[in-house]
Amino acid sequence: METEKFEPKIVAFVCNWCTYTGADLAGTSRLKQQTNARLIRVPCTGRIDPVFIIKAFEKGADGVLVSGCHPNDCHYNTGNFHARRRWIFFRQLLDFVGIDSSRLYFSWVSASEGKKWVDVVDGVINSVREKGPFNGYKKLNKEIEIPVK
Amino acid sequence: MRIGVFICHCGENIGRTVDCPSVAKACANFSGVVHAEDYKYMCSDPGQNLIKQAIKEKNLDAVVVGSCSPHMHEKTFRKACSDAGINPYLVEMANLREHCSWIHDDVPLATKKAIDLVRMLVEKVKFNEPLIPIRVPVTKRALVIGGGISGIQASLDIANAGYEVVLVEKEPSIGGHMSQLSETFPTLDCSQCILTPRMVEVYQHPRIKLMSYSEVENVEGFIGNFSVTIRKKARSVKDELCTGCGLCVQKCPIKKVALSDFDEGLATRPAMYVPFPQAVPNIPVIDRSVCTYFKTGKCQLCKKVCGREAIDFEQQDQFIKEDVGAIIVATGYKLYTIDKKPDDNPIKGYGEYGYGKYKNVINGLQFERIASASGPSSGEMIRPSDKTVPKKIVFIQCVGSRDESKGFSYCSKICCMYTAKHAMLYKHKVHDGEAYVFYMDIRAGGKNYDEFVRRAIEEDGVKYIRGRVSKIFEENGKLIVKGEDTIAGVRVEIDADMVVLATAMTAQSDSSKLAQTLSVSYDKYGFINEAHPKLKPVETSTGGIFIAGACNAPRDIPDSVSMASAAAAKALVLFGSDVLEREPVVAKVNEATCAGCFYCQKVCAYNAVEQKEIKDRQGNVIKVVAYVNSGLCQGCGTCNATCPSKSIELLGFKDDQIYAQINSFAEVF
């Protein structure tokens, strides 16, 4: 069975000051987690363009995680508020463009929450593993014959 | 582009779970990579030389290092590459340690992930551009928040080094909790006697601007260039005219109207008051909530007696702007109040100890006031309820501390010592009295600390009982303390005259709000986080902002003072240079495509986006575009994500750099 072997590919967009540092803390504390997530470090969640997320799904991600500083704790004062507002609208559009919006995850993880980061990552990986692979774009790419590198 | 990839084993730290040689081998096949190797310690001198040599020999123009977190060694590798002639911003780091080897066990999977992580940054670095650090001038002035012993020490150190200091204290007087203490451990010297000369020194120092009864309202800017707004609360007394004669306080007819904060509620004070006789500055404050004039419009007795006409009932809060280059936070602690349990407080409390219900159950600071010569009983050891001398006192340690189920999980550090001190002070004043201490462990780490506790037990005959108290109740004027002696394995019942609870030290209730104003991180208890628990204990996550004392964690006086001097030294390091180099990670506008919608201006938290007119040769304005003031831009990139035409880009994190990472995260696509 192919589904049994399915290992989800997760792209995580994390801010430099809270979640990336929190993930560092998880490392320093040797908190074990699954290997499926690939982190992309940006200065602030405010930097994350919604198109990044669509692009990640297009490039084969089965789930996308966005994580930054807790509300009010943003290193740049308001970046995460802009991000949050953006996601509220963006999330509704995801289904419209053919992406199951439940595959997009958000969380706030601070620099001191190494344990929470592990729970979030493992939670997302397990949840996506249950959903199975995200094939929407893969099918589409095949149809329009985008050459695979 | 000619990219070099360097994989570090970090001794065994990475090498144990990631097969570094095969990562290097795989990376050698990536397009653009002309050199890939692995080495045991890339950050060591030989490791750095390896990189430098490869840059020269292979003529590399970009480097990706697969090692620890960029927060750890990004500077090291950028510097090494820059020494070898590569622009430091053409160096990227893949985090193979914190984000890979340390968190995974499975070698093939971790190795595969490591290859992915390096590939993503190889793709990113292809789009990196050479950047030049931004140079900004340093304002050589410091702001110290909090006028307790930590703030006083930090202010004096900086001022004595020759730089100006603005010291902000929210209470009417500086001195903090140390001014409330009777004696200090482990020497039993009088707290006020050693503190008040320092307070006066602050007041008289030509380079210290003391702003008491003031609070920090807003902080803008960045390291070397902060602009701080301070709210100077209305004192109702003109501080430039007041001589501190105290006539107004004597004449105030509303004598016992409010509980004295300084005496921890054990005494009262008038509506017009100076917190304590040695207050600095010695300028009274009118408590407008209880003053007759503010309630009924009549009285003005203080105004009539003041020969200097310093009383100003119309005074308003003033907002004062100060430019500083460094900020030291020394806001201290507060004692955990067990009688009040706000709904949003996760603390369950110790209702069974009867604090707030029985007058003779008090906390540590209240005992300090009773024992203090400047206290309500002038140092006479009497209990609050009937002012008689207690013949039997029970001290209970760890009330709130080290108790996750009801209080906080941390140890408050100072209670073992101050309880020993309290018991000793009591025995010195009441020779025939009995003192019992209920403890969990004695934590007396520190110079002469354990000897001090032994002295309390052996010389002063304080009885230590290992165990917890389950209940306290009043019976015939006595407090019945029921507990357990876990060494003897028996239940204990003591009929005490007074009970002193060593309650936990907690963060100030507004500390998280202040941390948010300063953009520094804080933990779940509200204590402000240090940048690194071992190597950066006085720095915060924000450059130019330092911490000292108990605002970071429970801390005693010697530790607070050393930390304050350390923070002052850090500020002085900053003041040692005239200009500061800043990361050039700032936004940049493409004026050719900018349509002038100024959404970027609306989302910018730093007012860094300005409007710029583009003119033709005749001087006619053709269009108005956005322009980023790189001195103000902090590089969050919110404008970049907001721009509809993608005309504003965050250097170092441009769209094509991030798309390159997204495009390469999985091999198959």
C-alpha cells in the first residue's frame, strides 16, 4: 500500500525572533521530533506573502505551517498583527484556488517555548499524515505538463 | 556563481546523527556548487582557514555553511568569508544542529533532511546580493528604568564613567525594596544605612537626571538611537520649588487615610505624604484619590502653609522625550500576594494559611517592616493584632515557590536566607522566644550563606522542621499551625503567636506590558528573558537593551548589584564607539515600478517609509513614490508582503530568495 509509506512534506515559515529561536531551544534541549518539516526563516511573519504558501503547495508540500511571535510580543511591534489579518482573508481564498485550507496551520511559538514547538510540529505532521498526500497541484502539473526537474 | 559548501561535524554533535561526508558529497552535485567538504569543527581556526583557503583556491563567490544555528555562528562565518574577500551577505547558514541532528535519532532521515536544508540555502544564496552595513551614530546617554538597588548601581556606574543617565522610578522615591528591609543577610548590617548614601549620591550626581514618580510610556528607535517618552505623573507639588521641609505633610488634616505601601499596609499615611523619612527626592506627593480638596474642593491647607508656593493642584501628567543610546531595565520584583487571587491568575493560592484572614499571619516584607527601626513599631518586635510581643513564631518557607500545583515551579532563591535572618532577628530581640522554621530544603548557596543558616540553628537556637504546613487556624488568640516533620515522621502542632510566610518573588504585574513597550521577550511568569542563559545574562533579545536584578529572575542584593554593574559595563561598551554598524537588512524601493499607493507606509511600524517626488528635467513632478529611510527601517519585511506591485523588497529576504528556498525544499519537484 502506497499510503502506508506516505511521509508528508511540511514547509514551515517561521519568524527569526520567536519561533526560529524557539525551535533552536528545542534543539538545545534535545527534544526529539519527526523529520518531515523544512523551515524557512524570515525576519517576521509580516514578511510572509500569501503567495509563498501557494507556491509551497505547488512545489509539493502536503502541509504548510506558519508560526511567529505571540500577539503583542512581535519583535517588530505589529508585524504579526498584519500577518494575522492577512491570513484571515487568505485562508478563505485557499479552497477557492483548489487547496484544502485545513492543510494550512498557524501557531504562535515564543523563543522560550521549545516544548510547544515540538508539539506543534509533530501535531502538524501527524495531522497531515492522516489526511494523506496533497495531490491537487501534482495532478494539475501533470495535466499541463510542467516539466519535472 | 561559484558556491562553496562547508559541512561541520560539530565534534559529534552533528556527526553522530547526520552523515556529514555524504551530505558534502551530495551537495557537491548541486548546480552552482564547485566545492564541498566536511570538517570536524568548522568554527575553529583551522575550520575557518579551510573556508578561506577554498575561497581563494576555488575562486568562490558565495558560501553556505551547514553547522549550528545562525544565531550562534553567523557572525563568525561572515567575518571569515569577509576576510577572504567575499561580501559577508553572500554567506548563508543551514542549521544542521539545533534543527536537525539534535532533534532526530534516525541517521538516514536526518541526513536526508540535512541535504534538503543545505540545498534550500544553496538555492537562496544564488539570489543574495552584496550588502554594505549601515553606519549610525550612537547617542551616548543611558536610560535606567527602576530606582531600586540595581537601577541605582547601574546609574552610578554609567554616570561615574562620564556619561549622562536618565533614571526613571515609578514610586515617589528611589530605593526600591531594599529600603524597606531591616537588616541584610549574611552580615546583618542595616539595609538603609548602606543604601541611603547611594540614594543621595544619585540625587546629587551632576550626570544623573532623576525622574521619580514617572513611568516609561513609549520607546521608539533602536540600539544607539532610542527615543523614549516618559510620563511624569502629577505630584501636585512643583519639584523645582519644594525644599522638602515637610510642613505640608504635618499640616495635612487627612492623617490616617490610606495604608502605607512602604510599611506594607501595617501603618497609615496622610493624603499628602513622603513614603519614608529618607526618601530621595524628599518631595511629597498628594494622593488625589483621598485628598479633601480633590474630593470636595475645600481645604488647601498645604497650599496655605507652603512658603515656597510649591503646591500646584492643577498640575497635569507631563510627557517628556529623552534621546538615549542604551536602556537598562531594573524594575525588580513584587511579592506574591496570597490573599488576592485575580481570576486571570493561574495561582491557586494558600487559603489554608489564612493570610488576609488572620492579622498575625504576615509575609516576609511585613516582618521586615516590624523588625525595622524605621518601621511602624520603631523596631519593637510586636505582632499586628494586639501589639504584644510574640513568644512563639512559625516561619513557613516556599509559599508559592517550588510548588507547581498551587504556585510557581521556580525557587525564589532568597527565602531560605531571609527566613534564617528573620528568625535570628527575632531571637536577638526576644531572647526567651521560640522560632520554628518549616522548610523543604535549605538552599544557602553563596559566600558565607550556609554558615549564616548554621549560625541561626546552632547559636541562636532556631528550630528547623523539614516538612510542609497543612493548615493554620485561630484558637483562643493563638494560631494553631498543623504540619509534618518528615525527618522524625511525626505530625507537628504548634500554637504560635505569629506566622511569617516566605512568599514567592514574582515579576512586577506590569512587567509584560513594559517588555512589550521595549520589544524584549519575557517568560510565562513575566520575568524578562536574557539573550542567552549563560553567555549573555544581561543582554535582551533587543540590541541596546540590558537587564539587571530581579526583573529577570528572583535574585538577592549582591547578585543584583553585580548584574547592574555588568549591564552598565555593556552600555559603556556601546558608548565606546561613535558609530555603530547595523545589519543592512532593510527595505528598498524599485522606483521604476512603484505606483505610489503607499500601502507600505500604512503598515510600517517605524514610520520608515516616506514619500519621494520624482521630477523631470524641467522640475515638474512626474510621480510620487515610496522611499525607505534605512536609518529607521528595522527590516521586518511587512511592506514587502503588502506591496501589490512587488516594488518594495527586503534586502537579504527578497521574494526571489525565498521562492528559491520554496522551489528547492523537495527533490522531486
